[in-house]
Amino acid sequence: MKELKELPTGWRWATLGDVCQINPRRPSFDRDDDTPTTFIPMAAVDELMGIIKTSIIRPFGEVKKGYTYFEGGDVLFSKITPCMENGKHAIANNLIDGIGFFTTEFHVLRPSNLLSAEWLNFYLRQPEILQKAANHFTGAVGQQRVPAGFLADLEIPLPPLPEQRRIAALLTEQLTVVEQARKAAEAQLAAINDLPATLLRQAFTGAI
């Protein structure tokens, strides 16, 4: 990407491996098996807005093995097709005790103090980046996954941190407006689709 686009003054290119941890190891900690713990299923990630819509509370003993550990502020990147291409990526937040678990079909990216999680999440969700990731799939057809090495080598434009946050906030605001418009359009379409049935009911009850 360096050869394709020059960056504004004060920006620079960096690889994700240089500015965030990829799939960091789970730390050792004491936690009772019956302690309520956040669990996020794949279906809870909104592919349109890139957010976690809901979470499930499970006892720690049920999730401590066989699932992927993450912390608040981590960026969660779905690595399996078709969830990866569909945009199942989000920032982890609102976690009990700041930790959570989810399916093993995610990569965990933990930004350094040089990188905003919001900036990273928006960057990864670009169609061209998702296509690049798809071009690096490994595994059998139907079970293909993005390898961690692709993310480690992926280059990202890095403005100063305040600029990252400013642009990310602007994108969040604009996408919220788009989402509101989409929901309004869907509601109108649903009303239009219901109209023939409504008219028929009115016709045969003497309402028209």
C-alpha cells in the first residue's frame, strides 16, 4: 500500500504487528468458576455497524477452556468465511471485570498507545481490506480462515493519535445517521409490503 498512496504530512505507515499485539496470551488470574463472565457469540456482532449488540453472561467455569480470551478495548476480527467478508468485526466493550470470551473464530488485536481501537476497527472494515484478507485465506473450502500472519504484516496509515480519534468520531457520527436512515427505510418498506394485505382485509370487511 505504501507505493499506492502518499500520506498527509505527519502521517506514516506501520504494520499492525508493530502497533498492536495480535492474539496476546491470556494472563494468569484467579477467578471462581461460578463468577459471572461475559461471553460473546458470533451472532452478537453487528456486521453493518461493527459493534457488539448483545452479550451473554455465563459462569467462568463454562468459558475458561475452549474459547478465546479478550479484554476491553481489544479489536475482535472474525477470521472465518463468510463472517470475515460480511464485516463481523468490533471493539470489545461493556465487559464484566473488563474481560470476556468468545468463539475461537476471532483474532484479537490489542492496540498499543500509538493506535486508537476505533481507528483500527474502521480501517479493517473497509471492503478493500476485507478483500485482501480473503485473498490470504488458508484451509479447505468452507472452512477457510485469515491467518494471523496476514494481520501482522498488514500496513495501516498512522496519523497522530488525536487525529485518529477525531476522524473515528466523525465516522461514528456519520454512520449512526446512515444507520438511522436505513432503519427508517426498512420500516417504510415493511409498511409498503403490508399494504396489499391491509387493503384486502379492508375490502372484505367493508372498511373501504
